[in-house]
Amino acid sequence: MTELRVSYTLDSTLETVDSAEQTASRIAAESGFDEDVVMQISMAVREAAVNAVLHGNAYDPEKKVKLEFERTGSDLVITIRDQGKGLDLAKIPDPLAPENLLKTSGRGIFLIRSFMDEVQIVPSQTGTAIKLVKHVHGSSGNVKEASQ
Amino acid sequence: MSMKTSTRQVDGVTIVDCSGRITLGEGSVILRDAVRELLSKGQKKILLNLGEVTYIDSSGIGELVSAFTTVRNQGGELKLLNLTKKVHDLLQITKLYTVFDVRDDEASAVKAFN
């Protein structure tokens, strides 16, 4: 498997959400994941991007979303950072609790955790970083670096 | 592919054929507007045919829940028809599969409305 590091700095818009999803889908497919796993990865990234754009940066045009992909021989690691006030993990409800089942929101983080092998959420006063890991198989090769 | 809906009547039931993506933004809004329009016309037996829905995110799931509760609160019924594997799996892991009345045959789904 060819190693890869690529990062994107994106505006706080709905277009960013779609772009993040599409980029994740492409990179996951190129990494050799099967169709179902590609969908899981792209959906996890979409949900993380939604959180960054809506809840983190609150569509603020001055704030950016940074999306990073790193593919090693054993993992696909995706990090999404926003510049918001920092996610309060204690306030995330359990969407599977009976009292929350019919709520119309609050499933994003749950879906991310369901679809990825490892999830780290690091909130701070200058924003939230969410790191998503999916394990892959393959050998390492050249490292490409790019930035947009 | 953006979200599209079309409606048809079968034995007093309004079938909403949905296609495309039910996601944050336009897709969710189109579904919300379609259900609201039916309710405003007194059409409260609604069968959402999701057979051509290619993608749904957490916002889309929330919109399905909203449609379900909105219709129910107005004394109506909303059922789901022809889930794709992706949508089926999402409803399973979110424990919503048992909340919705999910059908895979249109004729029997129509008959199931009171």
C-alpha cells in the first residue's frame, strides 16, 4: 500500500461537508477497502465534517475546517479539526437510550464510533479535533504529500 | 444525485417515491416539505418508498424520525417501504428499525394501513 499524507483547509459551508465525504470516499477506495467499508468511512467523515461546520464553526466564514488524511501501511487515519469553542463530550446524549430514540438529532458521533475502528475526540478552547482510524492491510511504499 | 420525491395514491394511501440522497440540507428539506404538504391536504396515510434512496446521513435519519412523529401526532400513520441494505443497516444500528413499520411489499404495506 502506498503511503499518503494530504491535507485540505476548507470553508465552513455545506459544500465542505460534501467535499469531505467525496474525498474520503475516493481515498478509502484507493486504499483498497471494499464498498461497504468505503461507505462507512465516507459517512464517518461526513458526520465529523457536519459537526465541524455546524456545531464547531457555526458556519462562521472566518473559521476553517482542516481535513487531513494519512495512510500508513496499517491504518487510514483521518483528522478533522474545527476552530469552534470545543465540543462538550458530557453533553452528547446516548442516541440508543429509549428516551432519545425519537430525537431528530444527536446520532452523528454514535455513527462515527460505529463505523471506525478507533475514534479520538480532543476538544479545546480553540476547537475540536476528531481523529478517525480504520485499519487496513498492505505494504508501505512511497509517501506523497500534498496540500490545498 | 439530489433528493427527488413523487407521490401517487393507492387505495387511500399516499405513496411517496423517494430517490437520491437524504442528507443535511436540500435532501432533508425536500422530504420535510413533501410530508408537510401531504399533511396540509389531509393525507395522513403515508408510505415512504425508499427503494431508490442511495445515501442517508444522520440528518436524513433525523428527518425520517421527524416525519414519523409529525404524522403520528396528527393522527396519521407513516410506514417505510423497500429499504436498501445501507438504509436498513443504519436503522438497525440506531435501533430505529423496530420503531418504524418497515415493509418490503407495496401491496401488503398499503393493506396494513388502518
